[in-house]
Amino acid sequence: MRIVHSDQQRLLDIYLNDHLAGAGFGTHLARRMVSARQHFTDPEALERLAAEIAEDRASLLKIMNTLGIAVRRRMNAAGYLAEKTGRLKPNGRLLHRSPLSSLLELEMLRVGVEGKTSGWRALRTLADHDDRLDQHHLDTLIERAQQQSTVLQQLHHTHAQQTFP
């Protein structure tokens, strides 16, 4: 049973493309953090997170395809540019990576994961009325996002203790 009207479809198109832009931002940021792994206390956890975040983006793309929603390339480009622009933030050092960079990146990634969790929950609500969506898969994505948030909170706490002893 599908209960998605044209206006709802348009809103869903905008919503999911916004989330896809955020997923692109998060994927690029997580990969950059992995490349700076020596600045983190648990680089293996970062590698797992980066892989999961990339998998989550792929899941979103599949869901969009299932719902007949086209990828808006401009939105994807905006997410990519936002991640690149984020590198220009002042961090207290000119030539070398600052501990603040890692701390702020952990915070940005956690905000992104929280947004992703909300997106999965919104889709889970839609799944109650739209049989094109797999409720179990969305439940799994929600649970994984919550675990990612917990890991990021732990990494942030450890890094904050090291940055501000």
C-alpha cells in the first residue's frame, strides 16, 4: 500500500536529497579523519565509523531509488563543498594540525549522525504506510546510528581530556 501523494513526494524528494548532501559531507569528513588517524586515540574505531557511514549513504541511495527519488547533483556538490570549506576554520595553528581540529571534527560528525538518526526515524514512520520501505532495515539503520553516536561521544570525551588536560 502506498500513500504518498505528489506534494508529499516532492517534499520527500527535497528531504532525502538534503540528507544525501549531509551523508556526503559526513562520508568525506570521516574519510579525512581516518587519513589523520595518528591524531586520534582509537583510529580503528574511526575506520569502522567511516565504513559504516559510507554504507549508510549507500543505503540512503537505495531507498531513494526504491521511492523513485532522483539524486540532485547540486545538493551533493553542496555537501562536498561544505566539507572542503570546513577545513578552513581557524584552529590555533597555521602549519600543522591542531588538536582542536580533531575535537571539532568529532563534534561535526556526531551532529551529522544525530541528523541521520532523525532521517531514518522519519523514514521509519513513512514505512508504516508505504510498503516500498523495509521496516526492519530502517530499524537496523536507526540502531546502528545510535551506536555510532555513542562511539563518537566516547571518542570526543577522550580527545577533550587530552586536548584540555
